[in-house]
Amino acid sequence: MGAAALILAAGEGTRMKSTLPKVAHTILGVPLVRYALRAAHDAGCERVVIITGHEAETVESLLPDETCVRQEEQLGTGHAVLCAADALADWSGSLVVLSGDTPLLRAETVRQLIDERERTGAAAVVLTAVMDEPAGYGRIVRDPDGELSAIVEHKDLAPGQHDISEVNTGTYCFDAAVLFEHLHRLGNENAQGEYYLTDIVAVLRAESLRVATVTTDDAAETLGVNSRVQLAEASKVLQRRINRAHMLAGVTMTDPDLVWVGPDVTFGRDVVVEPMTFVMGECDIRDGAILGPDTRVTDSMVAENAVVDSSIVVNACVGPGATVGPRAYLRPGTVLKRGSKAGTSVEIKNATIGEGSKVPHLSYIGDADVGEGVNIGAGTITCNYDGVRKHKTVIGDRAFIGSDTMLVAPVRIGQGATTGAGSAIARDVPDGALAVERCEQRTIEGWTARKRAEEDPDGE
Ligand code: UD1
Ligand code: CA
């Protein structure tokens, strides 16, 4: 049977002390709310509704393809769920409720909740965890025969209840119809004056409806992010989980504590990721590539056996066997073809560097199309911007660009053409030609000695 999911993401997250809503804070480059969304999708939920409220536009901008429902006033988690009643009026069957601030929750665990509800026919299944430090969480209160009887929020605990180490993780699977039928019974007579979703447990029990629990054996998975300290803790857990999976699949990480890999990165076999390397966004890193040390790769493809050393690569494509760095900056639209090179202190933007072509030192190549087997001398710059518009530079196969050439775009260098070092080339160069633009050199014999004599006639 299918399941739908409801993600609660309307809260401000006061404890973050931030102008950004809590669920927009990121872990490994991905906003918290998107982790809940991912867990719901991966668990097989065929429909997802997200409750937004505080700074709703900001949160909704992170969820462009999703159904969001506004909770205009944040009156509590129970009230938040009630806001989705219309959006889910036609849904019957399992409804998973997730918090937008629980990024470590695994899809398998969500699936377990759905399966448990389907197996038992319970009105609700609550995911619980046993914690060494349960402070801050709602506690699980069981009756003498071990059945869940109520969830008590930390601020509403009675003396003696503080020792309860089993907590509510804020993750549930409900019978949607039963849930919406009983939600209006929630009150707000509690320490926070809020409509708590957690009170639904006592309401359902009073009706003799069945409420089951699933207890996770991995309490870390249910960590709720309420403060920046917990944000850092969750980042660390996720970093370890992701790196471990990649290492088990054949990626070498010399020091995995110093490697940060986002959840949307794929690696081939025998990739090596050296310390202080960040691989974020959607990346495809193919077999045998070496990244780092000290490297950032974002939303890019790095092909087989390419090497990126101490460099930044954003929205770019590094071809097979190509080498990048040290200290190169490949900006959006860069395509390095097979065996090409972007060397030391080289910046490339919106440009293709053809097969086997080399840009070894201190160059800026922007808005350019460089052919195959081209050599670009040190200090070459494509002057692509005239202050109003960007213009293109085209360099033919096997051309040789002398050091410190200024290529004033739009300009076209023919196949096999050569430019003299230090030239400002503003006009097209035909195939096979040499273009030099340089003042005649003057050489004055004996000049140094005469100059010194003038300045110091006594020779002291
Ligand atoms: C909640 C649970 C607590 C549980 C803990 C697990 C309640 C009353 N308490 O507490 O039992 O141990 O999660 O992490 O549910 N939200 C809204 N609208 C609101 C209020 C909150 O959408 O009006 C959203 C928040 O954005 C957040 C989630 O609901 O994503 C949980 O709210 P939060 O304030 O963090 O609840 P906790 O105090 O952590
Ligand atoms: Ca929380």
C-alpha cells in the first residue's frame, strides 16, 4: 500500500539565533528540509506535502517542485499537521509525519514505520529512541504493560519523569483518516501554550485505538537540529556515514575526517580524495580520478584518471586524464577535453580547452574556444570584456600563443598560427601565420656605466 508524507518545516528555530529559518540551514551543502524530503521519497512515499510558515518564501524557494502549505501562525506541531487537512483530504492510508529538522533519519527507518503500521493496523506508529542525554526531547511514557500511553514534552515533565531515557523522535506514521478525525481534540494547556502533535497519542489511546512504537537502534539517526551545536554534530555524523559508504565502494580517503562529500556525489572506483577536499552539489567523479589535497569541486564532472590538485572547480567538466592546478580556478562553463591542462594560477570561464591543449601558468581564459594541441604561454589573457559586452576568442588547433599575449576579443587565431610573446593581438591571425605586436627594441651600448658616472661623479 502507498504512503504519503507530511514534513513540518514552519517553525522559526529560535534556538539557532539566526535570521535564516532553521530548515534552510545546510549540512554538506544541502538545506535541512531537503533531507526529510529525500527520506520520504526514498522510503517510497508517493505524495509529499510540506508545511511552511516562518520565512515561508525562503523555505519554499528551496522546494521548487514540491507542494507546500502555509501555516500562517506557528501554534505548534499539532496545528501544523492540521493545516494539511485540506491538501490531504483525498488521501487515505498511511501518512508519515517528519520534522524538517531531523536530517539524519534514514529512508529504511521511515519504511519500517510504514510497514509496521500496515502489519499491525495501528492508528499510529511512533519512532522512539533511547538516548544517553534525553534532555530537550519529548519523553515516552508507557503504561505498566509496556504500551505507549502518552508523550510528555520536556518542559511539561512531572517530577520523576526526567529520568525517562526513551524519547519521541518526532517521526510518525498515522492512519491519515483517523489522524485528521482526532486532531481537533488537541488542546494547548501546556508549558508552551502550543497545540502539540504529541498529545494525539493520549487522545487515540483514550479512544482505545492502537498506538504502536518502533525503537531505532541508532539514536544518532534521530538527532533533531535545534541549535548550531547540533547542526555541527549532525554534519559530522552525515560526513562519516557518506564517506564510509564511498570507502566501502572503492574510494580511497587518506583522512576521511578531512573530506566533505555532499549526498548527491557519485564516485567511480579507485578515486582518491586527499585531505581538505570538498565535493559538493551534483558531482560525477569517475574511475581513477584524484582530487585534492585542498580542493573544492562543486556541481562538476571529473572524468577518468583526471587530477585536480589544490584547486576550485565549479560547474565545469574535466576530461579524461586532464590535470588541474595547483591553484587553478575553473568557473562555470569550463570544459577541459581529454589530456588537457589548466596549470598553476590559471582561471578559466565559459571556455573549452581542446584535447591535449595546455594552459600551464598564470593565465585567464574566458569565453573562448581553444582547439586541440594548443600551447598557451604563461601570462596569456583573453581580454573578453570591453566594459559593455563579452566577446569570444577562438584559437585554432596546434596554435602557439607566446607568453604574455593579450588576446583582445573578438579575435580568431588560425590553426598552427603563432603569436609573439608580449603581443596585444586585436586582429584575426590567419592559419600558419606569425603575429607580433611589439615596439622595436632599442639597445644603448654602455648606458649603465654612463648613468652611474652621472649620478656619482667621484665614484665613491
Ligand atoms: C518535537 C516534539 C518532541 C520530540 C522532538 C524530536 C512536539 C510537541 N514535540 O519537539 O516530542 O522529542 O520534536 O526532535 O511535537 N513546526 C511547525 N509548526 C509549528 C511548530 C513546529 O511546522 O507550529 C516544525 C518545526 O519547523 C520543526 C518541527 O515542527 O521542523 C519540530 O518542531 P520543534 O519546535 O523543533 O519541536 P521540538 O521542540 O524539537
Ligand atoms: Ca526539533
